[in-house]
Amino acid sequence: MITITFPDGSSREFEQGVTALDAAAAISPRLKKATLACEVDGERRDAFAPIGADCSLKLLTFEDEGGRWAYRHTASHMLAQAVKRLYPDAKLAIGPAIENGFYYDFDTEHTFSPEDLAAIEKEIEKIEREELAVSRFELPRAEAIAYMEELGEPYKVELIEDLPEDAAISFYKQGEFVDLCAGPHVDNTGRVKNIRLMSAAGAYWRGSEKNKMLQRIYGTAFEKRADLDAYIAAIEEAKKRDHNKLGRELELFTTVDVIGQGLPVLLPKGARIIQLLQRFVEDEEQKRGYLLTKTPFMAKRDLYKISGHWDHYRDGMFIMGDADDEEAEVFALRPMTCPFQFMAYLNRSRSYRDLPLRYNETSTLFRNESSGEMHGLIRLRQFTISEAHLACRPDQVEQEFKGCLDLAQYMLKVLGLDSDVTYQFSKWDENNTEKYIGDKATWESTQNQMRNILDDLGVNYKEADGEAAFYGPKLDIQIRNVHGKEDTLITIQIDFQLAERFGMMYTDADGEKKYPVVLHRTSIGCYERTLALLIEKYAGAFPTWLAPVQVKVMAMTERTLEAAESVAKELENYGLRVERDLRNEKIGFKIREAQLQKIPYMLIIGDKEVEGGVVAVRSRKKGDLGTMPLAEFLRMVNDEILTKALDS
RNA sequence: GCCAAUGUAGCUCAGUUGGUAGAGCAGCGCAUUCGUAAUGCGCAGGUCCAGGGUUCGAGUCCCUGCAUUGGCUCCA
């Protein structure tokens, strides 16, 4: 007999060799039905694996990450099994569970079409109905390789060859299908239901562009049909907020073939929002002691040679002239602002009393991104960023870093994005000497300093290796778009290297010349990207202070045209952004259009209003608000704008 | 850059085996003067992404390029 202890502290005696499923059954049949996998002494295992000794046991259901993972991982095997049945020549690569689903990579001449996915889904359902028992077995390395060679699975052979010499290699089998896999899995294909294949896409073998491109099929699976339906519906709903669609419909931006990829045209309404954001950022930065610079959009390559960008990122720059001709005068559009602002620092000699020196600039940058990288307003070849560089003494780094973070968080809060972001502490990769400059000791100490600051502030962050800038570690504030794809919105970086390269110094109190530490940071990030995220956040219904049109004034009939015009004029004099609808149309039609344009307020001027000296107010969110004197409406809207209210 | 899909009126889309382009909305005109999400009638609107090719004939088939979208890779 063995003793199994459960998470609630209770324990029970079982026969040796009992499975987690048996143990679950001993508690309740319902629990057995829900158990997908388990944790034995904290290690994820198959629920159908025999347990040999005393242990602690946690049963994993679909509610647990581990349970979902096993469920979807088994779904991915069922996908591979179905593909193998329909396309026997397909070679298997990898097929993990991921957040919200799973995928499997295949190498086959056949290109999967949406119709193919439907057929594969049918086959998966068949596999589900076949209720194939899932079993696990292990082979020594040499035998495992021979076995996969025999099955004609070269990718699996490669995977095994990378495992340690002494590893026991595990396989999972369901019916005729066998896959190299660490598990765990659900015990029977009949238990994995509600599988939906989402899309097919290309993906490089082992994630390297040097390798062959395989075909990846993405799918998801839920225990309950209703949850799958809700998930699909949520995706459809999210797509309606897609900035790329909404931003064009609302006439915020457009793209034009002959201008080129990654070069959107911001239409009046989009440009207005960016102007408002920019004013807000620049004013706030002024309050926080930043000094404004305005530096050139291009420079001779010599500048980028000093910064190191010429060596590191020449392919990513727009270069004017023959880059290979060392004699020629070659210019490049700026891909970042750092060296330009450094020149402002170098304008005269600096004292320790001058520090910290904070330069900010609303800076347009140019990066020659690869053709497949561009995406809506998220990833562009030309974009404008709220960029700043702070030169500080070592004893000021902590305070200045905190100041940068405080500014970023203030911006996020005002825009209502604060709860949508995550923090990533991006560190270097000491093995990547091609990308990173500087010595290990300095990297380590700078990273430790950043970590201490973050911990001190209680920032909840995840660490990412090999994501730092080439000159220093970053705090990246990440956000997801409607497709779930994560991008950096804001970044704060500590740079202990470029000051030396540029000969930026200050005379310290002791008379010694020293190099300042430079903080690179954005406060709101790239304006185009921020606009994209705001479109998706608010589904185009921007807070009133940001709305490109704040009030639409509508005349009820021709009798009230003049009255409506005079109301509009008064609102404009007051500084509001106003549009008029003086057309000879029914009021319901005008309201419908204004609602679709997501204009915060509609003022309706009919005979009654003219007579009563009031305006009829309609809110896009709250509907008809009745009539009020114009002055009262102005007070209401003004208050909303001044407080930058988010819930209008 | 790689793997795919898509590209037809301002927008959303239809267009059969290759036979000479259509709808709704928007626009314009006329009528209607209306009370909180679509008034009616009429008119106009197209280098079918671009360039080649096949064919008696190409929106449709083939090739190349460009752009848009979803992934992969990359992102100072």
C-alpha cells in the first residue's frame, strides 16, 4: 500500500500502481471524469500512469493550466494523426499546446487550404469517436532514433539527436499513430472534444529563417462546446475592433499603393488625434523638466558609425548614396534619435550640476523593415515617437528611472491603457557577442540595478533573455492587439556605453571628467502605434478630449439652419471640434450617421429649442439627455475634456 | 525576407465552363421640412491593382511586380 496526499492535506491509502484516475474515482466519479492529467510531487504526469510510491497528488482538470495543456496537446496529436491519415507523406515536426490552443507543424508538398482544414477536422472527429486509448512507452536513444527513421520522420530524429545521451525517450501512441512526446496526455481520444482548426500558416523549422518553412496548423479545443463557441465569438467580436479595419472606416488613415508599404497617410481625423496626443505629451514633459530639441531627420553615415548603428543595423536604414563607397558623402535617414540628442549634450562642457539633463523630442524615425513585417499602424517604415534621452550621474539613475516609469504609467492611466499592459525586463544574451557590446560585469551590474529598481517599485514583470538593446537592458511595456499579438508600447533603457562612444562627459564635484549614464525612454511610445491601440481599446469611440469631432450640430428643418449654425459657431469659438449636419434629411438619419462615426455629442436644434433658447443633447453612449441651455452643455463637456474623462 | 490568402465603383461585395461588368450603401439631382440609429424617385459613377503572355476574344487562364491581410523570422 502507498499513501497519497491531496492538496487539501488529506491523505488516503491505495494499492501500489494505482493511477491518478483510479484515485480520482475513489473520491468521486465526477472527479474522475474531469481529471485530464495530474501532478505527482509537483511534476506533471499522465493521469493514467501508475503511481509507485508515497507522494502528493494534484488532479488536473480543464480548470487548471496543466489540465488544459494536456487536453490541447492531445488534440494536437489527434490533428497530426488525422493529417497522417489524409496525407501519408506529411512529415511531423512539433505540435505543442500554446496559450488558447495548440498547433502542429508539418512538412508536406501539399498546401493546406481552408477546405482541407474542414476535411481534417472531420477526420479528427472520427478519431474522437474511435475512442482510442492513449499509451506511453519509452525507448533508449539509439532505438528511438532507429524507430523514427523506420517511420520516416526525419524531424523527430533530429529532435531526439539533440536530447542528452542518457535520456529515456518517451513516445505516445493512440491507435496507429505514434509520436515522440514528453507528455502528459489525456488517456483517451474520446475525451478530447470540441476541437476547432483555426488557420494554416507557414513557420520555420525550429524557428530559424535559415531552415525550411513548414506548414503550421493552428487549432484550439475546449472541454465544453459553449466555451468553444464563446471563444470563437470573442475572436469575431475582437476583429470588429481591429484598428486596421476601423481606422480606415472612420477615416483616420489610409494607405496608397504608390506611396509604399509601411507608409500610411494620416487623414484629418487621425492626424488630429495624434496632434492632441503629442501636445499632451510635450506639455507633460515640460512640466517634468524636459528640454525640447528638434534635430535633423538625416545625418552622414559617420554619425551612425560612432553610435554603432552603422555596423549593427545598416540593413535596416534608408541610405542615400553608395554605402560601399568610402569616399562618397553618404547620408542615412535616422532610425533613432539618440546620437542627434547626444550632439545637443556635447554643445558645451557639462558640470555635475547640469545633471540630470533631460532632452525630449517628438521624433520621426525611418526604419527599412522587411516587407512582411509591416502591419496597419503597428509596424511602419516611418513613425513618430515621443523620444527622450536623460544624461545622469550614477547616483541619479534610480530616481530618474523611476521618473521615466512614473511618466509612462501616468500616460497609460490617462489613456485608460494601464490595465492592458504587461512589463517585460529585457536582458542581454551573453553568448550573442554579435549583437551586444560591452563587458559582462557592467551588463550584470546594470541589469541588477534595473531589477532592484523594479522590485523596489513593486513592478510585476517577466524577464526576457536576449531582448535587450545592444547597448543596455530595457524595461518594455507590452500590449496586445485584438489578434492577441504582443508589441512594445513604451520602453525605458539604461545605457552605460554610448556616452563613452560619443565622448559625452561631465566634470564631477571632485574635478574628474566622467561619463554620464544615459536613459533612453519613450513616454507614450510611437504615436501611430498608440493610436492603433486606442482605436482597438475604444472601438473608435475615443474619449471626448481625444475625439477628432466632439460635437455634431444638427438642424431639424430648414427653419433652424441659422440657429444651428450659430450654435456651431459658438462651440467652435469655445474651442470645441464641431461638425455641422445642415442637410435636408430626417433627424433619425443624421443621428444614425453621427452614432456610426462615434461622435461623443449630438446637438439637435429644432423649433422647440430655438423657442426655448436651449439645445437638445444626445450622447453617443447614454442616448437622449433632453434639453439644456447651451452654457450648461459647454460646462458639462468642458469638465469632461479638462479631466480627460474616459467613460463618456 | 519566407509560407499562404486576397486585390472588381468612394465603401462592402456578386460576377457561371473565357463571350465584352452588376447590387447595396455613399455621391449628385428632384420631391419631402420631418423630433433621437436608414423618406422616396431618378442620375451618374469602373485602366476589373500594374505590366507582360496565351486566345478570335481575358475581370476570369499563365508569368512577373506592387499592395492589403493572417502567420513565421526580424524589430536599434
